[in-house]
Amino acid sequence: MPGGASKGKVKKHFKAKHQKKRVFRASDPVLSVFMWGVNHTINELVRHAGETVLLLPDDFKAFSKIRVENQYYNKEYLPGHFKFKEYCPLVFHDLRKRFYLDDIEFLNSLTNLAPESSDSPGHSGAKFFTSYDKKLVIKSLSSEEVALLHHILIEYHAHVVTTEGDTLLPQYLGMYRITVNSAETYWMVMRNVFSCSLKMHKKYDLKGSTVDRAASNKEKEKSSPTFKDNDFVHINEKVYVGEEQKQKILKALETDVKVTFHCCHV
């Protein structure tokens, strides 16, 4: 322009922002993938937390899955290639709500620190882990057990809804499949019944059967052994809970047995 200075383009400099990523440290790569996957799926749910969800029959068959290739971040703990699959995300989200467990609390229990390995009290060969805060239990499953849980999930969910979460059945909170190095493992997250703040003096694994239901001598030598049905009978143990609590427990047992029997014969 005559008599004036030409206006040039002013370059703006922006400082790059890098996404913050959580590091999931566990001695076992499968556990690291488990923590990564739970973090990923819960964050996806939280994005839609305000939405009201009406469960449909297809939700009991649904799944979400993600495959990670050439992962370079956190390679010290996470494998370069893995897959993570969550079964029935909306159903388990609803179950957690009915068991009064917030999704973020669930996430923090499983990912703030690596779950800790614990001894399996049974003969199934299943692996057990407990969350660092002792609130949750993670158990490995067989593919047959996954199929069975899918089979009973509608009845189980309906029972939890009817009883308003007041059941003595295991509290199932999430079910997953993890693939690392082409090996698939299946996992169930449950509420830990031993997460009480009170000191535990003795514990029993009672199944209502006397067939091969006694703690071994090796088990009894442990600092905190798990006793079984025959031990309970032979020691003549009794549980004193008061009449009101007794009736409440008996009612819960009756309804739980009915739904369990129905699930096994559907």
C-alpha cells in the first residue's frame, strides 16, 4: 500500500501438549494388560455416565474389544501386541451399581497398584489375585466357565434386581478375556468377602457337601488356613448372629438356592 508498511503474516508458536498416559506396573505382563484394559473400558463408560441405560436382551450377548499393535509406550511392562475383551459391559456396569460400587472406585481398586497373587484354596487350578486394597478378587476362568456364566447371566441379573443386591451369591462385577502372545486367558472380578476391617480369626470354605470337604494337613499348617465343611462339623462350630439376622440370612439362602437351582436346569 502506498505510504504504508506492508502487513506480513505473524507466525504463532504453540507449545505441543502430550497426552498423559498411566503406567501400569505389574510383574506379570497379563496383569499389566488387565490393568490397562480395565482403565480403558471404564473410561469409555464414564464418558456416557449421564445416559440412562435400559438393558436389552442383546446386551447380555454384547462385548467390546480392542487390539493393540506395536505398542511402544510403557514397553517395560506392557507387551508390544495384545488384545483385551470385555464381556457384557452394560450388564456388569449395572450390576456394579446395584452392588453399590462406583465405576471409579472399581477402577482405582484394580489399577492404582498391581493386584496381588493369592493362594488358591481349591483344586481347580484357577489363579486368584486380590486388589491392593483387598476389596476385590480376580479369578481366572476356563472357556467353559465363561460359557456357563453367559448362560446364567440373565437370571443372575434379574435376581440381583429383585433382591436389590441383598444376596449371598458371589457379586460378579466384570468379566474379561486377555490375549498375550496368542495365549487367551479369561478373568472374573468379584467382591472380596474378606475385605472387612475386623480381624479375621478363622475362615471356612463351605459348599454344603461332606465329600472330600476337609482341609489337608498342609493347609492346616498355614498361618491363616481355609477350613472346609467336615472341619466345621467336627469342631462343632456355631455362628451366633441373633434371631433377626438369622431370619434374614435364611431368607436370602432360600431365594439364592431357588435361583441357583433354576439356573442349573434352564
